[in-house]
Amino acid sequence: MQYKENKSKLFRPFEKNGLSLKNRVIMAPLTRSRAIDNLANDWIAEYYCQRASAGLIISETISPSPNGLSYPRIPGLFSEEQIHSWKKVTNVIHESNGKIYAQLNHPGRVGSTINLPVGAKLVAPSAIAADIMVYSDIQGPVKASKPESFTSIGIKQAINEFVTAARNALEAGFDGVELHGGNGYLLEQFLNPHVNKRTDQYGGNIENRCRFIVEMTEAVAAEIGRDNLGIRFSPYNTQADMPHYEDIPETYAYLANEMNRIGLLYVHLIDTVTRLEQEGDEVRNAIDACFNVMRNTFNGIMIVNGGYTRERAIQAVESGAADLVSFGIPFISNPDLPYRLEHNLELAAADRATFYSATPQGFTDYSTYVPADQQVPFLPFEKKGLSLKNRIIMAPMTRSRAVDNLPTALVAEYYRQRSSAGLIISESISPSPNGLGLPRIAGIFNKEQTKAWRKVTDEVHKNDGKIFAQLNHTGRVGNSINFPYPAKIVGPSAIALNIDIYSDRKGMIKADTPEPLTLESIKELIGEFVIAARNAMDAGFDGVDLHVAFGYLLEQFLNPAVNDRSDRYGGSIENRCRVIVEITEAVAAEIGADKLGIRFSPYSTYLEMSLYDGINETYAHLSSEMNRIGILYIHVADPIAGLDQDPEEISDVLEECFRIMRNNFSGIMILNGGYTKAKAIQAIASGAADLISFGKSFLANPDLPFRLENDLKLNDFDPATFYTAAQEGFTDYPDYQQTENNF
């Protein structure tokens, strides 16, 4: 991939020693004190999900031991309940294409016994209290308690606790582990001779004072793999009553050598001069020298942290002083910090009063940046594992170019031209010979069709595009003259469509009366959708869209004017929705719910679908079921805009229907129907939709995202060429550059 010359390495993807990141802006570990009962909760999951655009998230401090819970609301990773609670967090991060490491930290002497659970105790290298105040939920600020000095057995137990917690972290879904050896906590306490007065093998000279960290690092690396392990240091730190000592440079030179010997993935260094606002050139020069020694000694990845500005971070990465730069407080108040930094946008200020409170305020309520020109639809999109280059979706459109029900080279060219869409949803593709009720509809129910579609998907992927296959059965919409032998027209009930259907052989003819599907044939129908979905994945599609809209078979089941069945597939809302739910469950089980979307058109009257009582309740049930199954998206068409229905008749109830589905469904919401650029911006910015799909505009403008983003004139489409078998009106619409070259 080529990058613009002005795009710093800081914002480019990173790969080294097996670590692959989408950018080099790292979210530093930040204590936030929201873990009620020492468990990760929904607030915490949302907080990290909001910040998943970071190249890597390093979690808040997580305790490996009850003895490490010495200040309020710190999460742990030493019980099954805690592991389970963290899985919710890691799952949402991974669904958003993010990566997260668990920072394991034991506060040691930093805390009060009043915060510890029953049976736990405050421990440290030596029985020396920190001269600091510590907050407690019970009494407010209290003096730090005097710790007990670790016994030799206690040290071994502590190492084992870290090993167990690291193993638990990977089980909980974390991508790796960071050991916290800085900021005055337990591991750093062993390094400092003012705090560590031991006379055994863990105190005295540099090697002894480093021994606890080295042994712990070796043990954790042996358990989870050194390529999944990093460590954090803060040379010259004075936080938590940690005075400077004489041999700091030699201590960290020794540690760098040992971390290099063990083969850790990364070392994460805190610039304590900037972070703690220490004054004086002497400390500044000493820290710079220490960083240089560690950079030159350690062959792994180097992360730097501490008051970095955009300019300073860019300089650090470009100069090679660091591989990655982590940001702390700016990430609290700017969930989209990588985007803001890349585009040099103003940063929101953090409210320090809410840093450690037990509420969502100041935690999950910071908003992402909305650009002044509101180009939201043209920004990259990531949610639930779907990563798109923009939020402009190409809606499915019947084009009737599949001669012999096969996509041709012309079809491949058509989709290739439009691969600048964030996502293409293909034209309707039939899962069954019985679904070919209209002329020149493509199928995907045999090997020849599957192989033909592979040529289409290859062309889209060559152009960095993504494409989902829309599976659609026409049901009662058709005439037997269009079907291959011995296929037949079917529907929920024997109720004919009272309109004419086009056929290549006879022109316009009446729609046939369908055969009602039997219970056995419904099972076969479900099986056809499953096979077609599997074929779609074999053909290279990135996912599947089920068409439950615009009067075709699956929507026919929903409408009591078309479905008069008296069995389990007719009558009540639950029964009329049953075939859709069963098909969705079966297809999701076959290809994965994360590769499956569905399209609805509530209140549409297209193809003689009359309005009926309980439409909102029907789609409330469907959206709840789709949420239960866990599909990727719901794609909703607005029939007022798309089909020119009378807005006064249904606008209020339709708006309520959209709102119900948005509230019931936690996945991605795509809206469609007569959207302009301004309406698309408003819908996404307001949260009504995640993505917007465009139909006819894409038909006539292969480069629609570019034209919309730059406010360029759109080509007019020619309805006369919508459904012909010719190239005209299909692949001959020019892109904007071609239009300009013609003048």
C-alpha cells in the first residue's frame, strides 16, 4: 500500500516480532476505578470499545492477587468470575478490530488495609510505609498502611500469582500481557534501595534487587510465551514516595540486558520528567541517557510514554527513538485519539474530577470528533469485526444481466467499477431454481454458478473492495415461463400477484398462482438457503445478505394478506416470522453470524404488499430475534423515499418502527431510501444509522463515494436500461475523471 508523503509513520500500520498493529498510537494503561466488586463490567467494555482505534490498548491495572487490591475498585484476574467478566471486554475489542493487552500490577505498599478483602494483606519488599495518602470508599483519604515484609515463600507465591493471572488473561481473550514495573508499585519497589532494605538474594546489589522482576518475567514468559509479553518501566520515577538512588542508570541497563536475554516482545518506558513535571536539566539528561541505553541494548519493540504531543510522538517514531508511542490522559477524553492526532484536530480536555469515580460520567461519555465539514460517511468504519474504507454502501439492485442465470464478465466489470463503495451488496441471487421468477436472475445453487461468481468477487477484491451476496427467493413474484424445468412458482399460500410479469419469450404476462409451500418443502427451502450461503462463501463473497423485503418470498410470509396459513408458519406474529428466524439461524450456524446481514422494508406496498395491523410489533419481534442470533447488520429500506409512498399515511409509524429496531438491535444498522449526502451525514451523525446505502445513484455513478465527498455533479440514470441484457446502461456510465476528460 502506498502512503501519502505527509502521512507520518505514527499513523501507519506496524509489524515487528510478530506484532501487527493498524497504527503506532498506543493507549497507555490508566487506572479508572470502575471495577465494582473487582470485576470488569459493561461500562468497562464500552469504554475500551470506544477506544479500539488505538493500535494497541494496554488495559488499566489488573491485580493478580487479593493482596493487590489495596485501593478501590481495581479489577482482578485471579478468579473464574473475573476471567468471565473480562471476556466481555476482549470480545467487543476484537469485534471492533482492536487489540488489547492486560497490564498485571501489584501495588505492594501503595494502599491501605482498609481496602483489602478479608484474608488479604499489604505486602512489600520491606516493612516501610509509603508517605502518601490513599483513597478508600469507606473513609475517604487515609494514610498508606505499613506493609508486611515478603518472606521467601511469599515471593514465590507472588510470582506464581502473576503466572496464573497471565494464563487467565489469555483465557479471557487478551492478546498478551504487560507486567507493570513502574510508578512506585511492587515490582519497582524491589528496585529501589530506599524502599527495599532486604539482605537476602532479593536485596542489596543491582542483580539482587532486579531478581524479583527477572524471575517473574521468566516464569510468565514460560507460561504464555515471550512473544505475548511486555514490561513497563519508569526510570527516575518519584511517584508514590520513590526517591532517586545512585545506580539508576546501571539498574535499567541490567534490566534491559535481562529483558533482551529473555526475549520479551516489548519494553514500555515512561518519561517521568514530562509526566511528573520534574525539573532540572540533570534529570532530563539522565533520563535521555537511560532511554538510549535501553534502546540500544534491547532488540525488541520500544514503546515510549509520558506527556507526548503529536509533534514529539511523530519525531520519536520517525527518528527511530521509539517504535510506538503510548498516550494516557488524552485517550480518556478523546476516544478517537488516533484520528484526531493524524488530522491535527483539537483535543478535548479531560475532567480530572471524574478520573477515579464509580460512575459512567467522565468514563464513557466523551464523544468522538465530528469534522467541521461533517464528512462522516467518508470516514473508515469498524464495528463487530466489519472494517470498511467508508460508510457509503452499494444497495442491492436487480439488473437482469445474468444470461442463463450466470454472472458474466460484464457483471464482474460492473461490480469492479463500483468497488470504491465501503461495501457492495450484490443484486438478488436465487438460492433455488424455484426462485428464478424473473428473467436473467443469477443463481448460486450449483457449482457452475459458484465458479462464475468467483470471477466477480476476485475483481472486487483486486480493487480493495468488499462484497456481500444478497440471497433472495422471488416466491409468488413470477411466471412459470421464466423457470427452468421442473422448477415451480411457490409461496406461503396460493394467492396470486395481480400484476403482469416480464418474460423474454412473451413480454408482459400475468403472474402465476403459486403452490403453497408444504412443511416438508419449507425444510427444503431452509436447506437451499444454507447451501447457497455456503456456496457464496466458496465463491469468495465476504458475507451474505438475506432479502426479506419488497414483496419477495420471505416478506410474503410476514404479511397476513398474502400468508393465510393456519399452521406454525401462519397466523400470529411469531408464526409468520418463523421461517425467517429459522433460515437466519440455519445460515448463521453454517457461515457465522458475523458474516450475515438481513434486509427489511417495513410499510412497503411494493408488489401488492398491503399494509396490515401490527407491522411495528412484527419488526420489533424480528429485530429482537436478529439481535439474539447475533447477526452482523440489519439493512432497512425507507419505502416513503424509495417507492414514493404517501408520507402522511405512514411517516410517523415508520419512524417509530425504525427507532424500535435501532433500540432492539445492537449490531450495525444500514439505512436506505432516497438519501442525499446531507441526509446521510445527518443520519450517521445522529446515531440513527451506522451506514447508508445508495441504489440508483450507484447505478449511474460508479465512483459515487468520490463524487459525494467532493460535491461533484452526479450522472443521471436511464430507467429504460435498468433491466435489459445489454451493456448499455450497465458498464458504460463514466466516472468523474472520464467525464472531465470528455470536455
